Amino acid sequence: MTFISIFAPDMITYTASTPRLWVFNPGHEEALSFPQHQHLTLSKEIRWMRYELAPLLRLLASGEDLIYAPASPKGAPARLLNAEGETLPKDAILPPELLVTIWGVEAHILRELKNSPLLSRTTLHLPKFTEAYLHLSHRRASAELLQYLADELGYPSGILPLWIEAAETKEETQRLLLDAISEVSQRALGSPRELIVKRPYSSSGRGVQPLPLPVQEKHLEALVGSCMRSGSLSLEPYLEVIDNWAIEYTRDESGKVRFFDLSHFDTLPSGRAYRGNTLASPMMLWEGLTRLIGEESLERLIEAHTRWLEERLRSSEYIGYIGVDLFLYREKGQLYLHPCVEINLRTTMGVLAHFAYEQYVPEGKTGIFRLERGRGSATGERVIPLLLTGEDSRFTAFVELDK
């Protein structure tokens, strides 16, 4: 793989003459676990995120594209935005057709769009929701890719998650979980103080919880209940995360998966919630990660990711972005790479950060892309707000240029 080929990916192309309808639906992974035919009530936080953060998709929109912003939890009506993030008047003439591009595909958002009065005056071309897509969105798929990387590239099998399927009774499920806790604890070096528990359809820190060791009765009871509600859980060793990265890919109409860019991001102190991204050129990001793990290792990892993703998505009609999260962790004073923490079969904040860099950061400069709760406190001439916020805003996003 040559450096030039890596940084000349084919962008996602559809029908040039058909505008897109961009739809932001965070939390879609958890919606995947909910019965498709039943009405889904999202948490209030997720509904506020959808309402307030929808204008961020102007980073992706262009031309006659539109953005769908759903109703707020307080009853503000759903609205359509233009490619600049401005609300369209109610009597605006819509394009005759719109190619719907959803942040993360799931059945409930497809039904919401089909039934939306806002969109009754246009023809929607909706993505298809397939079993292959559902399978790749399950955290078990991340474990399968990690096993493949351990077999093909020699990554340690000790970091693999152990999946526990719920039994028919609480007593049997508890026994399975206790056996799994013992097995994963023995894999860890020394005397581990905690393990990591993950629910099957969850991402971006949601559905990820620490399990303190030794296990207390109240934690075990909660773990059993969670396993029985979700049908399964994974347990994996706790690793000391030093640095968070992701590799972003695209999948086109031909089924080809191609490298798009690297994403370097940070999390809140809890380590389980996204905070923001480094804004830098693709070359600088590439050099930053290869300094840590070596260029050959990164190229081999990208090749292995793309091979596996192309094979697993062969029966899927998914077209769009795919993110594979990684991190560097410390063990016995040495840094190691975890090559697949999770697979995000959707657009990611790393993709938004890529376009925020292109649109707002001068050539040769760097910055940060931040997503924060509340109105945010960053001010100054180097701060570029990405959202209009008021006194009661629950989220803010901005670009801050480095000095």
C-alpha cells in the first residue's frame, strides 16, 4: 500500500442530480435492540441531541441538500433545514426527490421519515435495513473482527471479549456470569480491580460499564438483570487507555471498502463519553499514529480491516461511512494497540471533524472539534461556534483553532 493511494480515496457517490436529506439520529444502536414493529420512545437526552445537534450535518450537506431536525422534547415542531443549517419556511418548495442519508440506519427512524408530514411533498429514497447490517452493528461483530486480527496479525487473544448468552432463569444466568468473570479475570495481568461490561447494541460509551472486583452482590444482581433484558453481554479485561483513535472507511455502491481518514479523539474523564476530535490534516494524523505504532503496522491493519469488512458486508446494501475505533493502552510500561474496540456502521463524529477541518482550519494549522453539554465556556477569536445556542441550550459544538 502506498501513501498516495491511501490519501486518494473514492468518495461516496450516488446520483449527482438528486439532493440528499441528511438525518442525525444518535443512539440508533440501542434502537436496533428494540422490536421493529413497536413504538420506540427515545430517552429525553437523545431527543434533545437529535433536535439541537441536527444543524451540525451542514458540515456534510451542500447545494440543494436538506437536513431533517425532529421535534423537541418540549414540543417544538420538526423542521427542515437547508445546507447552511437555516430553517426552511413551511411553504418552501421541496425537491421532487430526496436521497435519504441517515447517521445510523434503523427501522424506527425509517418509519418516522415515511410518516413525517414535512416530507409528504417529496419522494424519499430510503436506505434498506438488512440482516447483514444488523449483524455488523452488534458488538459481537467487533469481537469477530478482533479474533480475525489476532489470527491474521498476531494481536493478543487476551484482550478478546467473552460473550455470555442469557439463560432461561436468573440462577443459571448468574452462574454463567460468575464463570465468565472468573475466566476473564484470570486473563488479566496481576490482580484486576475491574472488568468492562458491554451491552450488545450500544456504542460511543453508551452501554459500557465498569464492573468492580471482587463482585458485590448488588453489582451481580444488576449484571444478571441487564444480561436477561438485553439477551447477552460481553466481559473483557480493563485496559489502561492512553490514546483514542479511529480509522474511518467508506463503502460504495460496488461494495468496495476504502480508507477515508484517521480520527484522533478524546473522551470525558470517565473514558466512556465522547468529548472531541483533533483537527489536523490527513498527513499530520497519519504521521501522529505511525509515530506510535509504525507505518507498516498501520497499513497492514487497514488492509485487514477492509478485507474483513468487504466480506462481511457482501450481502448488505449499506453505502456510507464505517468507523473502527482503536486505542493505545499501557501494559507493564509498554504501549500496545487495541485494533478494534468497536465497529460503527454509520457516520461518526470523526467524519464530522474531517469536514470541520476542511471548512474551518487554515492550511498548515490545527485545532479541536468540541461537543459539550450546556452552552459551553469557550470564547475568543480562535473559537468558531458551530451551533446557535441560547440560555436553555443543552449542547454546544465549536471549532477552536490552535495558536
